Amino acid sequence: MLRLEGLRKTFNPGAPNQKVALERIDLALEEGEFGVVIGSNGAGKSTLLNVVAGDLAPDAGRVVIGGEDVTGRAAHERGRFIGRVFQDTSACTAPGLSIEENLAIAEGRGRRRRLVSPIRSDSRERFRRALEPLGLGLEERLETRVDLLSGGQRQAVSLVMALLGRPRLLALDEHTAALDPRTAEVVMRATVEAVERTRVTTLMVTHNMQQAIAHGDRLVMLHEGRVLFEATGAEKRRLTVDALVKRFGIVDDELLLA
């Protein structure tokens, strides 16, 4: 479902502050696979996701989604088949609108529609069904403005919005990093359950090594723009934070050990 071939990206090329963010990145995710990219600050995680989403153009390489080369397609075009959740809990929602209005916008993404489209009762029932598995009671608060929700509740709504359009790829950009540990655990559990229920191909970037080990089918470790390590299956299930630290000497980055 997702294939990255030889991705390269350099910021400020030729300048004294030149930064190689990605250096010949190759990665493949099968349909329904959950890939997790781990790395410290500056490893290239967010750059990788921005290239996949079309917010950044690579200097070289290809992005292929569902067998289609989308490297030259703009972010708004890819938005029809990529659902995305950001670290900023307000980035994916319209805070002045209600939960149901936000969900209606997400459901209509990529479709031609009138400027004003009343929310029908059957739509409300779909929204309730989509929100109910979260276990946060949001299905009973459809008319609540999003800016009145907590950060965790907004992030949970963002997750449902990202999935409503049935995307080919779900992209999670450190989507629990801004939450307190308890709320982050709730949102991560809701994420895993949603991914398992929908079987959507998922690419998540995180700086939390324990989170990367505990979740997903494939772990990819980035360091200075390169793939340092990759594990799947039984090898991934045997991983521990201590073993990775010992193997790669990662001892100074507190974020990586969060």
C-alpha cells in the first residue's frame, strides 16, 4: 500500500546550515500493516511524514501509494486518500464548530458539495457509531463545540475524522506527544483499536521508544536521516528499550526514552 523509494531531502543545500533530513530512505508497508517510525529530535521523522503527505517535495526518490506514484501530487490531492492526525491537538479540527460539524466536513473530504449542507439524521447516527468505540461519551455530545473539549478529546475526534473518509493510509504525526501520560494512553489505545477495526494501513512517527515497541507490526528507527534499524514479526516482539539502548548506544536523548 505504501512504498518509499530512495527518498532524499536536504534543507538549505550548499549553505553553512545545510541539513540532510532524509538520505536514501526505502520503506514498504503492505495493505493493513501498521508501521512505527522511531527516532530522536532531528532524526527526520516528521520530514518523512511530510514528504509522504505531500507537504514537502523530496529532492529525489518516489512515494507510491496503492500502486500509484503520487510524488508529484500536491498535499490537497493526496488528502483524498491520506487521513492525518498531528501533534497539535487543534490542528485537525475547526475549533469554533461542533463535533458533528467537524465530522461532516471530514466525511465530505474530496467530494463536491454545496457551501451549506445540513447534517441529516442518518449522518448523526453514523457519527455516533464512529465515536462510541472511543469510550469517552462524545457520541452524546455531537453539538458541543470542539474548543470546549479537552486535548485528549480533541485528539480522539481528530482520529475519527481522519478515518471517516476511509483513507488508504493513516498518518500519525506524534499524535500523543502533547498529551499527559494518562490521556496519551487513552488516545493510543483508541488508535490501536481503530486501526485493528478498520485495517487501514498506518504510518506513525513517535519519539517514545516504549510506544514504538509496544504497538504496530513494523518498527523503523531513524537516525540523522537514515534507517538505522528495522524489525518486524517475532524480532519486533522480542525488542526491549534496554536492548535497543545497549545495541545503539542511545543514552542521552530523554525524549527517546520517554
